[in-house]
Amino acid sequence: MAGAAALQGATGRMAWRLRSPMPPSARTVLEGFPPVQAQLLYSRGLPSPAQARAFLSFDPVSHDPFALPDMEAAVGRMRQALQKREGIGVFGDFDVDGLSATALLATALRPLGCLIVPYIPHRVDEGHGLSMQAVERLAAQDVRLLITVDCGISSHKEIAYAAGMGIDTIVTDHHLPPQQTPLALAVVDPRLHGSSYPFAELTGAGLALKLAQGLYSAMSFPTAHLLPPLFPLAALGTIADVAPLVDENRSIVRQGLAHMSRTPSVGLNALVRSARLEGRALDTESVGWQLAPRLNASGRIDSADLSYRLLVTQSSQEAAALAQSLEQQNRQRQEMTEEAYRKAKSILEPGPLLMVGDPSFSPGIIGLVAGRLAEEFARPSVVISQGVETSRGSCRSVPWFDIGRALYQIEEAVGGFVRHGGHAQAAGFTVETQRLPVLRQALTRLAAERLRQTSNGNQDEALPAPWLDVDMETPLGTLPRDVYRQVQSLAPFGPGNPEPVFLSRAVQVLEARPMGAGGKHLRLKLKDGGIAWNAVAFGQGDRLPAGATRLDIAYAVEMDHWGGQERLQLRVLDFRVVG
């Protein structure tokens, strides 16, 4: 099987898993492709020229929006609202996917003359999901049609309450649905049982795009209006939500990134300038690690309304001021996260699942802390903002444990949640504080059972090591100088289509010096076969022993934009000393 793993031992931070090299027969079939590109295509399960060309092409993938559940009913009700000049409320979550989805629908409906009433809940005051308070506020603004984006699939009581107040609700949500869906006018979720939609991994922003496509199609509205303003927003939500970049998601992100650098959105342009990315071709890394955290910052510190306003403003002056405010809030978010992370590590208890809670943990940063714990310790992690009566938890997981499904599985044992939901690798909940001990016990037991299945009956502490999948082993000296072009032909990268990783052995260390605050990172110059490469190893400043002369390195090839200049460099993901 293409991509079958051969285990490689490692004394680095991770175990290295080398994908199967391309056999001569496959090399013959793909002889029209450059060698590095051919190996990367083969390792992604694309062994034929037709499959490879289809993957590399820029032909957009766009499935029929009316194949989504209840799309006909949703579009019909939206058209009725347009004809009657009814107020349309758009309720989105406060993360980047929800913000992008809300801004996307508002942008799409604006040229149709809609009266849009956006609503982004306050993370601390209201929490995730639709609330009675939100319904009442929307009703007070004469909303008669409510569209939820990136949420709503579990909001049974709130949607029934809205119906009692004369508000029809269209749910658009991509989260795992409960056994019983809410009694909304339409529930548009590709994960619904019986859905015939060919791709189940759309995000909230992706579904908002499909709803806009469906409406435009039904009204014979020119779809050219979709491209410049909408695809960047859909791409933003898709990247930030760490969705698999395959099928329609890959197409959305590809088109969104292509338009993002020349988007007519003054808000996105101001955000790009604030992140010092102007003049660069944006990619999934710059969006996911620089733009998305800035948009998330407002909701983590105060109200996400600031970020929503940035995404929809048509004033350059307002956009600049909002982007500057987000920059300040992002710095504050970083400080809060670091403080909470240090405290969480100091009170952790070992086990197959990590759970830590404290009254001082802000609900706005517990997801970030959980993510760092899961990454560092390679096990599912739950961080809880502990309250007197209720507590909020944020969960981040590892490939062997589906945390979103786990919350459904333990719901009865816990005695019920106030609310919960999420995905396989990221989820959240609100629960009565008195139920936290039984929640910990139930989740830990489930994680231990799953771990035993994964590790063939080993003890709970025999946790699976974090893996680094390596696409190709090659001497560094033979790496072609056009390798970056060959690699980028497979972009955009993300889950489902990871950034290619190379392995080179016994490379010579010419220079090694610490970089960044406290020497946290490494700046390297590496040589092999008479050719020298600049390299950087983030977060590994304390790993290289003095006097080390040769390394085995696992790395990605990237373009460094430091000082306004572009140059190729290696981003070393892991290394081991061999001499």
C-alpha cells in the first residue's frame, strides 16, 4: 500500500515513521513528474498520472448545495424573508470559524437588500451555543428568521423557545449531531444520519458558503459575487478549525488563499498588515498561526464582536483601529495563556487522560492550554475553568481518542451536561461543578479502555509515542534547489494533506546558535555534499549538546521572509545527534 509506514527508531522528541518508498513500477508510471513530487504524490495514495494531475490541478471542487439535508427548505424560507423584508438574525460562535461564517452570510446577503441582525455570544457571560437570552434579544429586534452558523445542532430548548416567540430557525452546523435533532424549520448538517452529501467535513464557514451558493443559485444571482469577498472568509474558518484539507475543503482553501491577498475586504487587509504579512503570498501556516489567533483574541479576552466588526467593516479607518486593538488583545492573550499553562503543568496528575481545573483559569484560554498539554504529553487533555455552581471545560485530544464522541458516551454516567459538543480532536462542555469528580472518573476510564485497545493490552502508562510521519528519505546534498516549488505544488497543507517532511542523515553542523527570547529556538547552518542550508528548529533551543557535529534531521522546506527578503530554509521538526 502506498504510504504504508516503516518504523524508524528515534532518540529525538518523536518517533519517526517513514512512508514506503516508491517502487520502480510506480516510478515508471509517474515518470513525467519530478522525482520529489512523484514520491509525495505516491505517498498520498495518488499512484496514477490521472489521479496526480487531478490533485495538482486548480479545478474547483464544488458539490451541489442542494444535496445537503434541508437545503431546499432553508433557501425557500430565506427567499420568503427577503420578499417580506423580515429581519434575519445570524447567530454564530465566537471562534474564528463561527465569526467567519457569520461575516460570510452577512456579506453574501448584503447585496440582496437583507436586514441582517448578527449575534456573536460573549464567551464568559453566555458561553457556547444558542441561549434563551440571545433569542429574546433577537426577538426584540424584530427578527423573524434565525440562522445559526457553526452551532445549533444541540439547541433543542432554545429553538423551541424561538418558535414560541414566532421565530423560524435554520440550523447550519457541522458538529456531530445528537440522536434527536432540534425541531427547527431546517437542519443543514452534512453529518446527519441519512445525508447524501458527498463530503462530511465542511466547517461552519464552509456550510455558510454552501447556503449562500444555494440561495444565489435559486435566485439566479450571479455567482461571480461569491468569489472575492466570500471564499477568503470560508478559507479562514476552514483553516482555523483545523478541518481536513481534502475534497471540497481543499478547493475552498485554495480559492480563498488565492483571493485573500487581493480581497476587497478592508478588514482582512488591515489584519494582514497588522500581522506584517503584506506583500506575501498567504498560506495555511500564516493564516492558522498569525491571522486566526488575532481574530480569536477578542473573544478570549472580552467580546468577539470586535473581530466580527473587523471582518465586515467597509471603512479603512475603522479597520485599522480594530486591527490595532486586536494586536493588543493578542499580546494579552499570550501572557494569560503562558501563566495558566505553567500553573496547569504544576498541578497535573499522570494518567491516560490529563484533566486539570482551577478557578483562576479564564474560559477564553483553556482551549489553548489544553492544546499545549495534549501536544507536549501526547494524551487527551481537559482544562477546566472552575466555577462555584458550573464549570466550563475545553478538551483537546490525540489521534487514538475521539473526545467529542467520548462526551456523548459518558453523558449518562455524568448525569448530564448543561451543554457540550465538538469534534474528534477538540470539544467543550459546561457542567455542574459538583459533577466534576464523576466526569473525571468516567472520561479517564474511557480513555484507559481505548488506550488498551490501541496499545494491544499494554498498561495505561504505556502511552503511544507521538509520531512524525516522514514522506521521503534523501541525502541533504542531493535535495534539488527547486524542491520548494515541487512541494508547494501539493499545497494547501493541513490535516488530510500534511506538509511534506523529509529525512536526511548525518548532516554536518556548521553553525548552531540560540534564537528568540531565552534562547528558546535554534538557528542552524547545515552542510552535506558541499551544499549548505540555513535551518531553524523552533522550541528546541535546549536540545543540542555542545560539540555536536552531525545530526539526523526530519524537516520541512520553507521560504523565510525575514528582513523583507525571501530565502529557502529548512524547518527542523526533530533531530538526533549522531556525532
